[in-house]
Amino acid sequence: MSRTGPLARALRSLAGAVGTLLAASLLVFGATALVPGDAAAARLAGRAGPERIAELRHGLGLDQPWWQRYGHWLWHAVQGDLGTSYANGTPVADLIAARAGNSLLLGAVAAALLLPLSVGLGLWAGLRAGRAADRLVSGATLALVSLPEFVTGTLLVLLLAVGLGWLPAVSLPSAGNSPLSQPELLVLPVLTLVSVCLAQNVRLVRAGVIVASASDAAQAARLGGVPEGRVVLRWVLPAGIVPAVPVMARYLAHLLGGTLVAETLFGYPGLAAALVNATATRDTPVVLGIALIVATLTVMLNLLADALAGVLNPAAKNLS
């Protein structure tokens, strides 16, 4: 087993992150290139003949080979320029900025609930393994993990919006207003996101707590007269959440950048609507820009998760 220094591990992680982003952008670009039609045909559909469409295609550079178009986009992207929309000529960065705040707000609220609930419920159930409390939490999480996100959201709408009338079924703010000015609009999307992400994280924390609670270190501390509360905080909790950290990072990336289903289901004005519209109009720069933002956020959170796992589990720090 080889050992590497912190700088070498950091450089290796950075190289892996850059490679991942390049691969993700190439895959997204390739997928958009394989879809029949292009932005020129979608933009002028039914309103112009073949000559006008060909002229617009040339103006947008869509008649160039795909590798040239990708290379041109990549060269500008590494300089911070995500290009302009094929649909309306607006800078992609401006389009993303107008929507990203709403998506990040939704994801941040959901993440702020997900993390303490996952750790708290997982710890509570793990310390009571086999008892009624554990069976209750395990049964509830098993039910939640078996439901797709759109099913959970639909059920919440039927119960809280249609049935009880407590909340609006559509999360669309009035014109000119931010979702923060109407916080009730966030409740159903946040509940949908948290309920879907919560189950797996609780189960992982519970399993880790059970193993950590029975470890030699925890047992020795108890035999040495250390109070149970300190044993839990010093030995059980840090070791218990290590297995869940990478999965939590993936869910956080989903919450902060990939809330497509929830945003679409509730009509929330985030990146999902922009992505759906860009896909329908073959607006490749917008699709690539959103994909790059989400991929970057995912990679960063996974790097952070790896670092946090190393801090919580010192034995893993020197493993390559």
C-alpha cells in the first residue's frame, strides 16, 4: 500500500476533477449533437424556408464540424465565457444567473434540513438498534426510499395542497417577486427533495452508528468510565457518519444543482425550466452552461466529502 503526501493527493484530486468536468462537457455536447435537428431549424420552424434556415445555421456556426464547435466552446469556457444563447443571443452566464439563485435557494433550504435530520435520526435509530424507535425509523425510511421523487411530490400536493388546502400546489412567485418573499412556495418542493434524499442518508448513518457503537474504542471508553454522552460525541458519531459522507455529498449536489424533477413538478422558476426550454430548442450553449455548473458543483462537493472523510477517519488519510 503506497503512501502519498498531501500535495500529491491534492494534485491528483484536482487532475481527476478537471478530467471529470471535461468528460461531462464532452458527453453533454455529444448528446446534443446526436439529437435530430438543430437550433436554427427549431428557431425558424414553420416561419422560413430552407435557405433562411441554412443562413442562420451558418451564422450560428452550426455548419462547422462538431469537434470545431466543441473546441471553440471549450476554449471560451475555460476563460469564463459560456457563450451566447442560440435562441435569443443573450449571454449564457446572464441566463444562468437569473435562474441559479432560485435553484440554489431551494437546494440550500433543503440541504439545511437534510443534514441535521439525517444525522439526528440516524444516530437516534442506531443507538436504539432493534427497539421500537429503530423499527419505526427504519420502516419510514424504507417506505420513502421506495418512492420516486415525482410520486412523493404528487402525494404531497394531493395531501397538503388539494386535500387540506394548506399550501399552494404551484411554486411560481408573482411577477417581480423572489421566492423568499413568498416562503410558502418553497415548502412543497423542499419537502419533496428532503423526503427523497433523507431515507438513504438516515439508513447509512444508522448502520455506521451501530458499527461504531460496538467498536473496541467505544467499548474501552465505556469500561474506562467515560460518560455515554461523551462516548457518542467523541467516538460513535464521527466514525458513524464516515460511511454516509460520500453519499451525502452526492445528495447535496443533487439538491444544489439537480432539482429538475421537483422544479418541473411545482413550476418553480429555477434552472430546470431553463434547461428544459434549452433542450427543446436545441440551445446547446445553454445546455452546456447549466451542465457545467451542475458538474462543477458535484465535483467540488465530492472533493469536500473526501477531505471530510479523511478528517473524521484519520486512518484513511495516508491511503492512496
